[in-house]
Amino acid sequence: MIELRKALAEIQIDKLAIVATHTDALNNLCERESMLFARAQENKPDNAPSDLLLGLFTKLNVEALSSLNAHLDQIQAMQSAIEEQVGRKHAESFKLPVVEELLLVTHIWVYVQGYLGLDYSLANDHAMQTSETLSPLVGLSVDKIRTQFTQSYYQGYREFEARKPPSSGWKRWFEKWFN
């Protein structure tokens, strides 16, 4: 059995820029979710850890997104009140843990999708949905946030491509021609 943090390290999650800036949040998340990851490995011993990571981060994304959506009005009201009291510049220094976690979880989730070679359109759809929720809270456009998420997908996809065994000459030619 492999620990959650080690499973993430093995798929080279540390290459994501957000991991470097949110180390504490990632460590807290790994500590909090390690038992669930261990249970998943016990229940599905034939599954690769990367497949289990997909399931775990799908769950984490859905939960974080629904939690944020459930309290979106209150969060926006709180942000407005802070802005009114301390000004926009100082208000930007206040970070909401639920927003930070959703950003981190989504980046890792779409990275894992790319790492497993899953279809881009699904990752893009989820990135768009999460971006629409986060945009008013982080002060960036939906497209800017979605683009950041899809960059994580492509980082994972590059790892997927690097792990693929080399193709034969004809197969490579067809793949190059039709892709």
C-alpha cells in the first residue's frame, strides 16, 4: 500500500506551479484524506494508485465545488464587507481556505485526468464549471481560470505521452497523420 503523498509524488504532481505555492494546503489535504485513499487501495487492490487518485480527486472536487456553491452568496457578501472596511487592495490579501482548496484540488484533478490520458473535453468541461464558480471570488475571468486548469491537464498529458511505449514506424506515421 502506498501513502497518498507518495502516490502524488510518483505521478510528479510537484511539477504543478500551484503545488509549490500551496504546499501547506496540499500537506493538510494529504493528511486529511490519507485514510480514505488507504481504504480505496484495500477495496480495489488491482487498481493502480493513479486510478484511485482520479476517484479521490473527483470526489474532492465535487465536494469542494458543491460546498462553495452552497455558500457563494455568503462568501461574496463577506468579501464585499471586507472590501468596504479595508479597501480593495488590502481585501485581496484575505484568502478563503475553501477557495484555495478548490483551486488546488481542481488543478490536481485535471492533471490526473491528463496523466491517465483521459479525454480533454471532459477535463475542459469541469474546468469551465469550476472557473465559473471561482471567477467572482478570485477576480479573474472565467477563461483565464479555465486556461490555468487546462494547462495542468496538458502537463499531466505530457507525462502520459512520456510513459507510452514507443510505437512502430507505421503506427507513428498514422498517429502523426491523423492527430
